[in-house]
Amino acid sequence: MEIRKIGVIGAGQMGAGIAQVAAQAGYQVVLRDLETSFLERGLSSIKRSIGKLLEKGKLDQSAHDAALERIKTTTQLADLKDCDLIVEAIVEDEPTKLELFRELDSIVKSEAILASNTSSIPITRLASATRRPERFIGMHFMNPVPLMELVEVIRGYLTDQATTQAVLDAARRMGKTPVEVNDYPGFVSNRVLLPMLNEAIQCVMEGVATPEAIDQVMKLGMNHPMGPLTLADFIGLDTCLSIMEVLHRGLGDDKYRPSPLLRKMVQAGLLGRKSGRGFYRYDEKGNKIG
């Protein structure tokens, strides 16, 4: 099962990053989003990111130019019909993803592999929206994609070995280290990480300490490179809430109940870096203010 052309659905932070590393690895890439403005923003992000690699000498000019040339953009799902692997990287909402995969399943060629970059929704559930559960898999990239080495590879209940091997090989070609995990809500990364972020948010709500103090404790005392509240802002508080809700609903344990403060901040539109304010304030380039 040879992969030559990769479709990426969603030109946001994750989708743009996946498109970039796929193009750098030599794949032809079709990046799709709903609006031209979203694609322009995603492509600008890719150009900035790959430009930094050029400046640092990690790519030469020819590799830089070739990678950008391999990326085509579209607003039409039909333009992904001849892709060998399609990676979905849209909003972390189960009904939206299910609807997308139902439509995508009827468009792409029968031998194509469908993959989701979901950070928490069970792969078997998403695969059920298609007629190809044996060629459906999870590819959970870490953010920021160009810098983070890990890809969680999650087999659904009916995913076959050929699909798994093809995706493992593709991840390695992209310069990633794929790690196979089982299909449970949150997989490994977010089942461990998000409850920690949620507990840090709960500490803010209860007045245990300020966001700055909590982040300092975890950075200096636990040697974390980034404090949990800074990380929550970076991920997006709406995404954190969605993942916690999936964990709570899927595992049925109240230890995964989202903090009321997290829910309230999302309702208020304080989503973190992407909205300019979360536990901290950010300028229009996403840099922390103060």
C-alpha cells in the first residue's frame, strides 16, 4: 500500500503543520478548507514555519522551494479524490467529523486510507461513518507539528495491518516517531495530559495560586518546559474543554469532569492565544503580553 499523495482537511494550526511536514517529506499535498481566507492563512503559516527552517540552515533553498511547490490548496472535497491518504484535522467535534467522513468516504478512491488527527474521539466510532473501517486509522500529531516528534497511531477495532503499516511508514518518512496506542477516549497523551491541565485550572478557580505561580511551580519544580496554564492557552481552552468532555463521557468517571472555570471561560470567548486572551493576554501575533 504505497502512499504518494496526501490530502489534509483543515488549514488551521494542526492541518497546516501536517501539510508542511508531508510536503517536506516529498509527498504531493492537497490542503482543503471551507474558505479561501482560511487556506491563505494556513499557507502563510506554512511559509513562515518553513522559512525559519531555511534561515536556521535546516533546509536548503531548493528543498524549501520544492516543499512549497508540492502543496496545492482547494475548497472542494472532490479535489482529494485521488489522494492515497487523507488526514482530517478539523474542529474537535464528533458530529462534525462524522458528517465529514461520510461525505469523504463517497468521494475518495476505494483503496484510500482515511485518518483522523482527533485528540480524543475514539477511532472506531469515527470509522463507523464509513464503508472502509479496515482502512481507517488515527494519526494524532502533536502541536506544533513541525517541531514535535511524536505521532500517536491508533487502530480502530477493524483497522487492518496493511493500513497500520502504511501509516507507520508515512509518519517515519515525515521525520516523526510513531507510537501505537489502543483505541480509548483520549488515547495516552490527552488522557494523561488534560486532567493535569484541568486540575491546574481548578487550582486557579479555588484560589490556590495565580496562573503565573502555578506555571512557575510546574516549570521549576517538575522541569516542565511550559506551565500547564500557558499550555492550555496554547492548545485552546475550547479544545481542552472538548477533550475533557469526551473523556468524561467516554470513561464515565467524575475525575474527568471539566472544571467549571474552564467551561465559563470558553462561554465568555476567552479561548487562549488564538482569541487574544485566556489565562494570559496575547498580541495579534500570539506573543504573551506582560
